[in-house]
Amino acid sequence: MSSLLLSLTVGTFVGGVAAYLGTLMLSRKMALVAGPLGHLTLPGIALALVYGFDISLGAFPFVILGIVLIWLFELKTKLPMEALTAVIFASGVAIAFLFLPIGQAEAALVGDISTVSLLDSIISVVLMALVFLTIMKIYPTMTLVNVSEDLAKSQGINVKKYNFLYLLLIAIVVALGVKVVGSLLTAALVAIPACSTRNLSRNMIQYVFGAIVFGVVSSFSGILLSEFSGFPAGPLIILVNAVIFLTSTTLKR
Amino acid sequence: MKDDLVLRVKELNVEMEGETVINNLSFELKKGDAVTIIGPNGAGKTVLLKTLLGLLPYKGEISWKENIRIGYVPQRLPFIKDIPLSVKDFLRLKKPSEKELEETLNSVGFKQNLLDKKTGDLSSGQFQRLLIAWSLIKDPQVLLFDEPTTGIDIEGEETVYRLLERLKESRELTVLLVTHDLSVVYTFSNNVICLNRQPVCQGLPQEVLTPKNLEKLYGEEVKYYRHKH
């Protein structure tokens, strides 16, 4: 199978699912959390590049570590979560630059989907399908939690359990996202489609459907553009997203 | 618990961040009661409702009648404006059947043309109705109603309190209502609890809402109380 087909498949799956998850994160004003978490994957990516294993595999434990640390520090210091993410992600980037092989820094920072192997692709697609189904299952409940935790609790919903599942989904999406667009741009992969669709939607279905379409279209066209232009796919995907966003702003209802 | 008793609260104490917010409150709710809770801002009224719902830790006793179904109308939902939810989308989060959804919307007087409207675009009166509709899904026996501090718009032919009265009758609800409107206390409730972190007065509105008690409850500023006829 040609490598373009593989990267298109992985890219569109990751782009679509990241956008879907992004709608939940935007509803909670957490869209940017994927940013720090993406940055935090850098040491893991560096390790993966040095020892030659899969980037997402290296990234995943660091995202989990980041989420646990942010959660612990919040409990301990009562500082706002966004301030803590700043502390955590800067430390991650700093550590990474101590031993990130500088020749491969670009792949870590803006991603490199062009060399994805068949096995990688299968694993990514299966994971994304699982994440997609899980999001679908928890979406109504998470939306209620986003509207009001009190209202959710008064319905007997175990908010902590759902929050944990939600963070786990973010971790998986970020770990796979860094492979497509790199650690610098993962936040955009999650946030921009949701922002674009919110400009245009009046109800849940439009909001979700729009995000997924924008996520898929931007990843697909970004990777295609990369094939013809020779620029890396990651930044092109994000730029397509930015154009969609700008267009949606002019059409805002 | 006696048959007609819906809720018993005994020596309830709630602390938040080391500060006592509710101090030694006891009261009972009987089937069909309409009890209002009044008090100044920060008196612990909303905290009381949340505690009764099991959302906050407390000391003392809160016993609900077994298997009772409680509906909750929160004061406001500030984050809902950030989410593109239509009226239908929002109510569906509580998983009603289509029939129940339609009946509930009818019973709060929602017109068909509002169903697809974004919740963030509703007027405050419409939004209040939406929250009441939310609380009515799954057929509650008790309604805990937290009135917004800004008060409720008077709109259309039926005020929210008339609506509450009508729902109370038709659905045989027991209602616990936090309000800022003393006239509502007289017209709606058979019992009132004056709360300022600790109970200041409790009983029939006509009997306990004396100028002296109201002054004790609110300080010097209250000018509205009912004159004896």
C-alpha cells in the first residue's frame, strides 16, 4: 500500500476524532489543555527518536504523567489548572531539549505522518475507532457535566469517573495527534475545528457533525497539499483549519 | 418515617472552607407542602438546597422518604451559553421519552417554535421555564426550586409562580422554594423558613414574618413586609 494512502487514512481518522473530542473540550473551556499536553510529549518523542520506537508510544506515558501531575498539583496548591499546565509543559519542553536530537527536532515539533508504517496505521485506526465510540457513548453525560456538575450529580452521575475517562481519551488523542501534526500543533488539531463549527451551529448535531467534517477535510487536504508542495503536513493541516475558521467567522450566525 | 412526611432535617450543619454556612437547622416537609426559604444573599439558601440534594458534605440528619423522586431547578447555568444546545438538545440530556418531552414542554407553556432555539438565545423568563421543564422530566414528587437573584421576568400571561402553583396542583408536588420575593412567600407557601446561616424564624408566613423578625433577618434595610389587615 502506498505511503500516501496510509498517511491519508491515519491523518483523517486522527483529525476527525480529535475534532470530535475538541467539541467537548471547547464546551468546557479546556480546548487549550491539549497544547501543554502536546508540548509535554516532547521528552517522550525525543526518547522515541533516539531509540527508534513509535512516537506515539513515547508520547503516551508523558501525557498521562502530565495529567496526573496537573491533577495532583491542583489538589495540593489550589492554583488554577491553566497556570499549572504552564508550569508542567514548560518543564517538559525544557527537559526534551536537553537530549532531543536536533536533526530530528522538526519531526517532533510539527509531526511527520509521511513515514507511517502499515502496522502503525492499523493500530492508530483501531485506537481512534475505539476512542470515537467511547466519546459517542459518554457525550450526552459529559455535555451535562459541562453544563453543570451539580445538575449532573443531582442525576446520580458519578462525575469523577466520567472526568477520568474523559482525560484518558484526551491523552490517547494527544499521543496520536503528535504523530500527525507534532507536539507544537496538537492543540490546534483539537481546538480549531470545534471553534469553526461553533460559529456556525445552533444545535448539538450541527456542532458535532461540523467539527468532524472540518477535522477530516483539513487533515485530508493538508496531507495532500504536503505531497505536492513538499512542506510538512502538520503545519499545512493547521493552516487549512485556520482558513476554515476564518471563513466560518465571516459566516457566523 | 410517618406516611405523609417527605423530608426530615434535624440539626443540620454545613461548613465550607472552615466557615459555618448553615448552623443547626431543623425542619420537616410534608406531602403537598409549599415551603419557602428566604434570607439575605449569602445566607446559605442555595447551599441548603444543594445539601439536601446530596451535593455537599454535612453534619446532622437529612432523611428523605424512601425512593422519592426529586426535581431540581438550579439558580442559573452560566456555562450553557458556551455550548450550542437547542432547547430539545438540553432536555434530551435527561433522557425523556419523546412523549414525555412533548408533554413537559406543553405543561410549562413552551411553544413549538422555541424547541429548536439555542438555549443561550432564550430570554431569562424562557430560560426559567426551560429549567422547570428540566426538573419535571422523570415525574418528580418533590421540587427544589432555586430562584435566580435577579428575580424572574414577568412575561406572557402566566408568571412563573402561577406556573409553579398550577404544576403543584396538577402533579401533586411538594415544593421547597428559595425566593427573594416576599409577596411570593404569602401567596404561594404554607410555611416559611427565614435563614441567615442559622434559622431566624420558621412557621406560617402571616405569623412569623413580623417586622421585628424581618429586621433580624435582613438588617435595617427591609421596607417590604405585609401590613396586617
